[in-house]
Amino acid sequence: MKTLGYGRIVNVVTSMEFERLICASGPLGGHLVRPSDNKEPKKLAFINCVGSRDIKNNPYCSSCCCMYTTKEAMIAYEHNNELETSIFYIDLRAVGKGFQKYLQRGMDEYSITYINGKVARIIQDDEQNPIIIYEDITTSTVKEIKFDIVVLATSMVPKKDANKLSEILDVALDEYNFFNGEPHHPQKSSKEGIFLCGACRQPMDIPSSVVDASGAAAKAAEVIMRGD
């Protein structure tokens, strides 16, 4: 994230930090302003896949970034309907029911522009405005755009103590340190009687995690009913 200015450019924040900035119970009471000067932003950017789908970091997709960046952009627009938002993406992965319509609604009603581009780095000008330098994938040209705030949609990763918990439970991890389910029974772990669900076994959004948890609960109930 250093090449993208995080920790160096004050108006570059993570998606988790931005969520707090726009939250009514957050430090700003839901009133979105720039961290550097407390001015209302006019141009906002999100960068998807930061640390994901990258051989230098995590090669897997975090699965939920495309949707939650759109959600955060919509919430920001509701606070300031003059806000223009750009979302930089490699591929848009709106795989759930109604998800594609949600993205389209963002474009039609919330002034969101999706840019198919690979961001190389972020610099800033003398007024602390972040400048995104990126490759436009559709034209294979290098471009740059200035924004007021840039939000990094960072990779979803396993907990740091996953290895320790794996040893305690005697449950296998995969190559990325997520808990490893069986190929045809993903909620079933390598240890009899222990079931997996949600983001402990792979990046997953809340609706998918709820469905996954229902499946794990059903499998656990089968064991209890059999009296194993």
C-alpha cells in the first residue's frame, strides 16, 4: 500500500477508515470532510483489489469489494449530492442476485463512474490532493486524475492467529491460511465434528456467510441427531 500513498498521503484512507468517517456514530458524525483540511470533498475515488489479485500480495479475489465500495459511494453521495465518485477496478464481480442492478443504480442515481484501470501509484500536489496514476485497460494508455479523497479497498485476509487456532483444533489450513474445507463438502473440516462457515474459510460477504452458516449448522445438527 506504500506505492498507493497510505501512511504518507493524509487524504488516502482504507475502506474501513472511510466507513467510520461516513458513519453517523463515527468521529465526524457522518459529515464527510477531508482529513487534511476538514473541507467537503467534491471528487472521491475508490481503488478495488488493493492487495488482492496480485502475485506480490494475495492472488485470490476478496469477493465483496466491488459491492461494498459501491455501497460506501452511495452513502457518501447521500451526505453530499454534488460528490462525483470514480471506482477503479480490474473486473467487476457482481455475482449475487440483484448485484448488477445495484451497480447500475450507482451509475444512474449516485454519480458513480467505473474505470477499468490498474492503478500504479498515487502522488499528491501542493494542496495535498491525491493524484492517481493508472493504466486505462480499455485504451492501454497511462492516465492521471486528481481527487480530494482516495479510498483503498484492501484485501480480505485470515486472522494472524489462524495457525495457532489450527493447531489447537487440529484443523487444516489452505495455502493462504484460511481454514480448509473438503472439496465437495466445504463446511466440513479435516477434523470430525468441526464445521466451517463464512470468512474463516474464504473471503465472503455477509449474505453469503449467513447462508454458509446455515449449511454448517445443518451438518452439525445431523451429527447431533445421529448421536455421534
